Amino acid sequence: METQRRDVVRNRQRILDAAAAAHARGEALALNAIARAADTGVATVYRHFASVEALEETLVWDRFDELRAMLQPSSAASVDSVLEKYFALLLGDPLFETVISRAECALERTGELRDELIEALSSFMGREATGGRLRADLEPDDLLALLCGLAYSARTLGATADDPRGRLLFAVLMSGLRPPRP
């Protein structure tokens, strides 16, 4: 295994910390501004992250793990509860919603994480469809797109996952996800 020099690791972490702070303040992630905030050279930022998209993806890698954990069979939560948490996570983190909605990933690792998430979502959906709690004709990519679209719409309307409007939007989505009645 290749080990990185401590200064390289430290610089990467400073860049990620600066980017996370800028994102938390609602600022766009411009690599030059991130370099200034991280007190590193612009070339150092570009050595670690070839594009803004690569930096954005790296910032949200842990979100993939959170979502995959929600979808595990060991969770005794209902389909509504799991998808509501999923919706709240997407709504609360617009950067993650942007990254997961992209047609193409900037980084190979992001593609791997997305594939793992889709696989976990597929297993979850299969269990729920078998139990009659979720329609069986929906693909994991469809559900992911619906949840991302719902999060974007709720954010545009100024809704949160916990307020009446956000709950109504989620309830409307869930009514469409239920199996059709015979």
C-alpha cells in the first residue's frame, strides 16, 4: 500500500475542511477561493481535485454510507420511515442531491459508491415489494430520481422535511409508490 507524505495528507484535509466550511456557508465551491481559504496554492488544490465536481463528490462520500445503512435489512423501520429519512437527508444536503443526480461522476470512487447505493436500494425495494409495501414495477434509479426531484422541489418551495408542506409532498410521493390496488 502506498503511503502519502504527511504534508500531502494534511493539505488535502485542509482543502476538504475549507470546502466544507464554504459549502456550509452556502458559498459556491470555486477552487481558487478554496485554495485561499485552505492557505494552500491553487496548484495544490488542483493536484488533489482536478475539478469542482471532484471536490464536491469527495465532500459527500460519507452520505452514501449513511443512505446504504438506512437500507439494510437489519433496520426494522417501515418503508415510509426509511424513505422519509432518505428524503430528509437529500433535502438537508443540496450538494449531495446534486452529486447523486449527476448522469456522470467525476471520480471513479463516486461511481462505485453510487453503484453500491443503487444495489442496496434495489435489495430494499425488492424486500418491500415482496411484502406488498412498495410497487414492484419501479426501478431503483427511478426511485432515486423521484426522491431527488422531491427534495429539489421542497427546497425550492422553502419546505423542510418536518413542516406541513414537506410532509404533504412526501405523502403524495408515497401514495404513488404503494402497490396499485386490484
